[in-house]
Amino acid sequence: MKDNTIYSRFHRWVEIQPNAVAIVTDTKSMTYSDLDCRINSIAEKIGEARHQKFIGVVMPHGMDMIATIFAVLKSGAAYIPAEPSLPEDRIRYMMGKAKTELVITSEFCNNLSDDCPDYTDHSTPDGLAYVLYTSGTTGHPKGVMVENRSVVNYAEAFEAEFHTAPGDVMLQYSVCSFDIFVEEVFATLLNGATLAIPPKEIMEGDITVLMDFVKRHKVTEISGFPYLVAELNKLDTLPESLRLLISGGDVLRASYIDHLTGKGMLVYNTYGPSETTVCATYFRCDNALPLDDGTYPIGKAVKGVEVKILDKNGKEVPDGTVGEICIFGNGVSAGYLGTPPEQRNFVKLPDGKRMYRSGDMGYFLPDGNIAFLHRRDEQVMILGKRVEPEEVENVLNTSPDVERGIVRAFNDDAGLAYLVAYFVPAHKEYSLHDVKNWLRKELTDFMIPEFFVAVKEIPVNKRGKVDMSALPIVLKEAEDD
């Protein structure tokens, strides 16, 4: 058996506890042994396609999606996930960029063998595991390529910090194209715990309905964006089974967890770009004070990872001095699919290892934790997801209703980012509805600007750059906590 691959670590638990529950829903459950058999059946059907480097997975959340992902990995390929609800053009671009010939949908899993075929594991530690697409400055999403060993390292780091083990139950709440999904699935099934998947109506429903599901299945761990944590903070009570809440993807504020502390529950703030495999740092918040600005530090490096604060010349800065957060170690991914401009952020070191320049600014606190400040460039976080305003702007300018447009990001008085689109209509009969629908053809919902402003012209200064002082600023009041 190979070491340090996603499938081999999972299969170790199949041998240790074949009858333990791996996945549970409201209607059925699947043991580790059952899941392994399903994986082998799907892998066998993939068959000759296993020589492909990338295989697309476009399926609704459920047991078959999890089994399919593991089957792709066992076949030796990397999976490219996409929600079926994503715009068709975006899915087509993602799969086309990787020259994906096989895209697995739910129908692929019909009429599989009822027995448990024996299928050889073709995965390798340095083989690619998945490609996640993030917003890119070129106007198209860029694919982050992550290797098997990086995911295994993260599962080990997760277990080392949170002690996830058999008996734990993780809520599978995130969509499959984001890092939190990777954390939910692999940090659970590679550590012998159980994954609980709610039905779609609960995923899209009220938070109290979700908590009923958590209570029914004795969920012990939830990982999500700060906004989910803030919603939990508003509840009078939480299920007694919950022992761990993990916040990631955006700034965690003290006001988001002020009712969660002191209840015997671990609450963590985490940080890490997709380029460094889910998370690079952890910080426990439930027993700590926030910084002066009401936010929490992002903490210290996880197991197998090193974080340094560097200046523009790549030199370490003194503690307390602001610099760029740079990440080293087993979590750093293999880079981007193709050669986008952002590839320069990956630096190959003399010892053959890799460093990732995050573009995030921060500094070391006296206790060794890191405080996050802001992005170095124009990239922002919208609902916990990374957005390049330039990508949105490029799509806006392809609309037949837009003569010229720009997209800019602003912050409300709570420091949360929102997008504003300024555009010159191409004709008098333009429709904002049509403009938004045009954007939705290529962009996901969180990338659609919150405000649109029609102007007669886009003003420029003497240098030929957009003169924002000549444009109206759309103010947004922060929502109450």
C-alpha cells in the first residue's frame, strides 16, 4: 500500500473499522467498507479513462459524489469539482482548460456492479488530487493544482490540532468547489470519523432547521465561513453534541462569537489560500481576547507548514513589522493550471521546496501569532470567497448592453467588502436585468456586484486612469450582528 496518498490513508481506516459509519444522511448510512466497495465499482467503470490526468465531477452533494471523488483519486487522476448549478459557460471553461475528456454526473453511477470488485490503487503521493478554480486577474478563473501528499498533510495537521477521531461527526455543508469542502471530507474520512450530509432543502433552509439536523446526527464539528458562525452566535442554544466550530475564509470578529464563548465549545479562526491546501494557520478564539480592532489573529502555522512575514525583497521583517504573509512546507500546492500571471507567486527554493507569496499583509504579534491586515492587491473576499474585481469587470465589458464598465470594491463600516459596477450603457434600451443575467452566464452569484451605477462616461485623470473622485460612491451600512 502506498503511503501519503488520500486513498491509502482512507483505506487504512477501512481495514481498521470496516463497519463504522463513514457517511450518514437523513435516509441512509454507509459504512467504511460499503463506501470502499462503491469507490471500487465507480473506479472500475471509469476504466480506460484512468489514464486521463483530470476527470470532472459535476454532481449534487451526496454519497455518490463522495465515492466518485475517491474513485477518481484511486484511478490515479485528479478531480475537478463543479456544482451542477454553476453557469454552463463557467463549467465548460473549467473543464476545457484542463482538457477534461470525462465529466462524471449522477447518471454515471447508475447500474454499477452490486459486488465489490478488486481495483488497484493507482494514486501516488506526488500525483495531483484536485483542481479548485479561484478568481483570476486575467478575467478567467485560475485552477489551483493540489497534490495527494498536501491533502494528507492537512488531514494530519487537522487531527493534530483538533483530535478528530472515530466517534466525531463532521457536517458536510460547503459546496464542493471551495476549500471548506476539502476540509470537511478529507479531514473526516482520513481520520476515521463520520461525514453527515444534509439534504438540499436543509442546506438552503433556516439555520434552526440545520441545527435540528446537527442534533439528529450528533454532529460534533462544523467548519464554515464567519457568517455561518455569526448565525450560530444568534441562537439561544446549540446542540449539545457540538464541540468544535471552525471559521475560515474571511475575517472573524469578536461580535460573531460573543455568545459562543464560555460554553465549553472550541472556536477557531483559520487562515489559508487555496494555493496552500485549505489552511496554513489556526488560532483558538474561545479562550482568547480579540485585537484592538475587534478581530482575531489568524494564529500559528499548522503541522507541516511554516509561515514567514517577508518584505518586497523576500527578506524576513522584524516581529511587529508589517510584511507579506508567505507560506512554506507540505501544504504549498503544485501551482496553477497553465501559466497565468499569478504563477509568479509560487517561488521554487534552492532546496527544491516551494514558497507561496499570498499577497496578504500581516505581522507577528509578541506571542508568535500572526495578525492579518489586508490584501496587497485588489483581490477581496465576498461572503468568504475570493474575488478579483478585474475578472468581474472583464465579463461586464462583454455585455452587449455595456459600452464600457468598471468594477470596484468598497468596505462597509464593519470592514466587509462589496462590489459596485459603474457602466456606460451601450444604448437607450438597455436593461439592468439583462446586464445581470449576462454576468450570471459566466460568474457565480457571489461575484455579481451588489450595486450598479449607470453613468454617461467613465472619468479619467491626466494619467489616463479612472478618476474615482469623479464617480459617486455607493455607501452600504453594515448589517447588524
